[in-house]
Amino acid sequence: MFSTGHFIWIAVSFILIGVFTALCIRFKPPVKRVITVCLALGLLSEVIKILSVIEIVPMVDPAIVNENGTYVLTYVPTGEYSPMLANEHLPLELCSLQLFFMALLVILKDERLKHYIYVLMFPTGVIGGTLGVVLATTTNYIKTPSEFITSPRIWQYFIYHAMIIFLSIYIGYSKEIYLKFKDWKPAVIAVILLDLPSFYINSVMSEKVYLNNELVGTSHRINYLSSYVNPLGIVLKEKWQWIIYLLIRAVLAFGLIVLLFVPFIKRKKERSLGEHKQA
């Protein structure tokens, strides 16, 4: 994180966001058309991601072996192999969920329900996408500077997140959708409803280690929506430290969501003045 290659991709991402936002403001394409194109690109991105991270691994059976009088648990290959995707690559992060939201917007006819999806996509796409670009953990696996250019996973990751940010900005400021300041309330509620399952999913998908039927640690942790581990990697050793982190996280999320909807106060006033003049 925060290597030279990472900073270059941060710059590239925000240049792409600026260019495509400016083009859409200039030509004003229908929101549904933009979403349809983004959905197609997003699905292609997901295919590239899967092909980049899926591994062919041997199937193994647990076995107890005697090593110098000590019984040791080991794993014996069965001779078979299987493709396998690690749990952290499942599409359960906020940015990956945008694909499902886009698909719903393409197929749904209920305008009220679609509006609530727009309300949810606007802040989660802007905030989640920006955090994804700036705090990209994908770059942790890059070993050489050349991999920032040659790795399909890096291209997929940053271009996809740039697309999510651009789409969310276009949704938020499109007069076709016309978000209002009061929409911050259902946005906050929706984020809470999306966040709560992560506390269960992260535990279910993490590899827990037991000794005498007592939980003593984890050998592989999952951290969807950063509800277990902070994105800065600050080590939290006590439950009270984690609770403080969650409180800070909640306050920041609430504040950022409301802040993103603040410009729509002026929009409401402008609409009211326009209707008054027409009358």
C-alpha cells in the first residue's frame, strides 16, 4: 500500500473519473444507458478478477501420522484437483455489491424502489469506491514495480473502482433521478442493514482454531466492510479498542453520507424557485 505504483494508479483512477464525469455532464446520456454499460463492464471486470485469483489446488484428506513417537495432524493429497476461490474474493464488499444494484436498476420497473437503490448507490459508491482506490489492499500482493503494469488484476481493480465512483457521482447529480437532501436517512438505514450481516459473515468465513473446544485464534480472517479490522491495519488487541473503532467508523460513515447529500439542499431550493416562476 502507498508504493509508487499505487500512487500512479490512484492518479490514473481519478483522471478517469474526471474525464468520464465531464463527458457525461457534457452529453447527458440517459442514466439507465450509463448503468447498462457500466454493468456490462463490471461483469467483464468480475470475470477478469475470478480468472486472476482462482487457483487449481489439490484435494487433501486429514491424516494422523507418527513422527518420532509424536502424533501429528497432516494432510495427504488424494490425487484429485479442484478450482478454488478464497472467501475474501466473493462479491460481498460494498463495491462488488454495486453490480447487483446495477442489475436491479436495469430490470426493475418500480420507480420508487429504483429510487431507493439510487439513494443507496450514490454514497456507498463514492465513499466505498474512494476507499477502495486509496486503501487498495490488492497492491499488497505486488512484488515488483513492473507488476503494476502487467497484472490484469491491478488493471481490473482500479478501473472497476474508478467506474463505480464515476457512476455514483453521475447518479447523485443527475437531474433525471433528482436525489434530495432528505434521502440521507434511507441511505443511512440501508448502509446499516448491509453492514450488520458482515459481523456474522466475517466469523463464519474466517478459519477458527480451537484447542480443547475453546476458541484460541484464527488462521485466516475475513473482513468484509472492514467491520472486524480497520483499513489502516492498526492492531487492536482488546474488545474495547474494537468497539471504539466501530464507533469511530459509524460516526465517520454517518458524517460522510450526510455531507454528500448537503449539496442537494440548494437543488431543492432551485426547484422550488423554478416551480414558483412557472406558476
